Amino acid sequence: MSGDHIGAIRPRPGDLSALRIDEALVRKMLVSFLRNETSKFGLKRVVLGLSGGVDSATVAALAVEAFGPASVTALFTPYRTSSDASRRDAEATAARFGLRLEVVEISAQVDAYFAANGGDVADRVRVGNKMARERKSIEYDRSWPDGLVLGTSNKTELLLGYGTQFGDMACALNPVGDLYKTQLRELAAHLGVPDAVLRKPPTADLWSGQTDEGELGFTYAEADLILYHLVDRRLRVDELIAAGFDERLVRRIREMMRRSHFKRVMPLIAKVSLRTVGHDFLYPRDWESD
């Protein structure tokens, strides 16, 4: 992503220069990705959840550029504890990119489920996971019969496992999953995402006062730099520690990656036949027809 040869990049705590991207080039790549992948299935309509955050706003902007606003279904799916600010920011994003924002409340079904299944003792993370899966279920329903659901999870979230499996992490296509959060913010500014959305603390808005960085215990900037060196450059933990990175944070992020790997792969299937899905029955996504 930077102009330097990867071997010349020296890991330095706080130095985010290695994460800089060519916003205009990345924009063209991602718009082309959306158009090409949907056309393989003869589809030209997409669905996404527009939460009021920068990730979904960026995906919305890319989708509008790829397909036009009439072919993008944007859904805001609030729970009764959702903040008014999230709704305002979702509405501002929709207005900026010419989208009609559809509001679908999820309080009734989520509350009904927990009322019948241990609502009095339900942990807030459990409730948050149910909310995320309910939202995605609605997006998939609204994609029938001729649309694809777009993902909005960035690379930082995917690597840390910071998301709900079969909830916000579920999608047919994800145009921003290879962008770290700091890179995605660069692209968002380039695309014209509203300033209020760019400036707000990242939050899944799963409960009052919840923020991503507060829940994680570190900033996205700290995580992005460590993940970049561990994943993209394949440096070892001891190399980052020797370069001055906080040992406890490096080891914690490395462990979060390791423990959440199951979220990034297809479900593991026990092999009992000659050819097994995911083992030796392996074809590209666009498997050629006869």
C-alpha cells in the first residue's frame, strides 16, 4: 500500500505511514470488484445495513457508485436502546449518497425471544449477538430474489474476530474486508462520507455507551499497526517486541487472531468420503459451468 519496498519498512510504534493507501486507486478497485462479482450471477442489486457508522457508510458510497442508488437497498434496523445519533448519522449518509433509508425495528422479535428464553439473565453480549443476527436475517430476507448482501466488516475486525459469526460478519460480498480501520477512514473521507460519521467514536451501538475501542481495551490505530506487521509483513511477535511495541498488547492481539480463526473460515466438515467439501472438493467461487 505504501510506496516503499516492504523490506525497507521498519516497524516503529505509532508510525502509521506504512498503512497509507492510494484512495483513488482503491476506490476504482472496489467499485470494479462489486460490479464484476455481482455480474457473474446476473445480479445488479445489493442490500446492506446502514448503521450510522463509517464502515457501512463507506460500503454504501461504493455500492452507489457501482450500481446507482436505485439498486442499493439500505436498511436501518434499530433496537429500542439504539441511540438517536446512530439514526441521524444513517439518515445523513443516505441523504449524502441519494439513498432511500428503510427503517425496520427489531425490538419486538428480540425481546420476545428473550422473554421466552431467559431474558432476565441474558448477558448483554448475548443480547448483542442476537441483535446482530436478527439484523442480518432481515438483510438476507430483503435480498430475495435478485440481490446480494454486502458485508461491512473491516480487516481489523475480521482479524480480531470482533464481530458476530453469522451476524454482522455474514455476507455474500465484502468490499472493505481487506482495509484496516485507519485505511477505511482514509477511503471514507475520499468518498465524501459525512464529517459527523467520520469523527464519531466507532460503536456497534449494542448497548448504551458502548464503543468498540472501550470494549476492546485498545485503539484501532494501535491494533492496525500491530496487525499490519504480523499479518501483511509476517513479522514475529518477538521482532515487534524488540522494535519497541508493547509486549502485552502484541501478545493479546496475536492471541485474539488465533482464537477467532474459526470465524474466518467455512465450518469444518468431518471427512468420511473420497472427496469432501472444504478438504479436496475445492473449486473457485466462479466455478465454470459445462
